[in-house]
Amino acid sequence: MSRLRFIPPQLPSLTEHPPEGAEWIHEVKHDGYRTMLLVERGTVHAYTRNGHDWSDRYPGIIAAVRKLPCRSAILDGEVIVQDALGVSDFEALQAALRSQPTMLSVCLTSRHYRQRFAPCPHA
């Protein structure tokens, strides 16, 4: 089995109007840190969008992802802290990174996910 590696994420582009058509999917813009989580053989690493290893900054996320029932995965998401209304709060995220890194959340979109006992249908 080949070793998973960091894949630079696609980044958004500023436009006057969003694209139209059924083939486009739009998502909420969270105010946080884009993060790629690589899971392989019981280890988890968190990388910034520029490929810097921030695993030590996200101990709670690393611990939670380690419990996923998969043998390998690349998860693409945004690490955030939400306010009382569920809106991402960047200042609160920065404060949490300094004092309470276990209070962080991550909103994920799977790029590569393979379950422990059943192969991914795309693999």
C-alpha cells in the first residue's frame, strides 16, 4: 500500500457572481484554518493549506480522528470555533489555540476515505 501524502487543497477564487448551474455545489464559508488530516495505520497528522504540520496544535481533533473506523483517509476541512449562534469566530479560534486547543471543531469534506473492513467503492 502506498503511503498517503499531503495534497494541496483547491482554494477559492473571488468572483463578481457565483457560478450557476446544477453541476455547481456551494458551501458555507467558515472563518477558520483550512486543514488536511491524513490518517494512516493508526497515525493522524494535521497540515495547514501550505503543508505545515500543525498536529501538535490540534490534540483534541487528532484524538477524535484517530477513533474513526478507517485504515486510511485524507480529510479536508476547516478548523473552527463556533459562537453561541453556531457561527465561526476567528478571534475565538485564535484564543482557543493559545489556551484550550481541545475545544476546537473541524468541518470536514472527505477527499480519500477507506473503511477498515470494506474498501471504498471508488478505490
